[in-house]
Amino acid sequence: MFRTERQGTVEVVICGAPLNRENVAAFNSTVTSCLSGQPKLVLDLGNVALLDGEGLETLLDLQDELELLGGMVKIAAVGNVCEDALKVTGIGDRFESFDTVKAAVGSFSR
């Protein structure tokens, strides 16, 4: 469902399921394993077919938590449905977004 992959100093969270009420606990459990030091996270949303209100709130909570730790979260490969949800709510403006995971990971080295 959700798994992590380390690319250099960046943790990539690969989301393979909807980010909705039923799955936020599994998402949070996966992400928690990445929260040490000053975390650098990329969320690969390429396979997320649904992003509901609870999923959006979870993204904002994650961003707040990372900022407190001195880290950062970026999103990548956002599909049309997720992109619409992020745009309509204005939440997408709070995240740096990239077309590919590779571009998002590379942005941490700039």
C-alpha cells in the first residue's frame, strides 16, 4: 500500500493506494519511520486515485510536523484527480510539486 525507498539523503514515500480515511493510518505509520533528524521527504502520488478531506488534512499535518523538525516534504507525479483536489482546496499551493520523483529528489540538492 505505502512503502519507502531511500534515494541518497531523501526518503521517497511511494503511495500505492488512495490517501483517504481508510488508509491514512497506514500512510502515517509508513511516514513515521522516516521522521528522524531533519527529514527530506518526497511523496510519490502517481498511483493515488483518490485524495479525500482526511487525506488532505494528513498532508498538511505532515508538512507542519516536518517544518517543526527542520525538514521538508515535496510532492511528485501528481495524477489528475489528486491535482484537482489540491487545486480546488488551495492546499497544492502549500507544497512544492514536481512532475517526476527524480526531479523532486534532485531539488533537495539545489
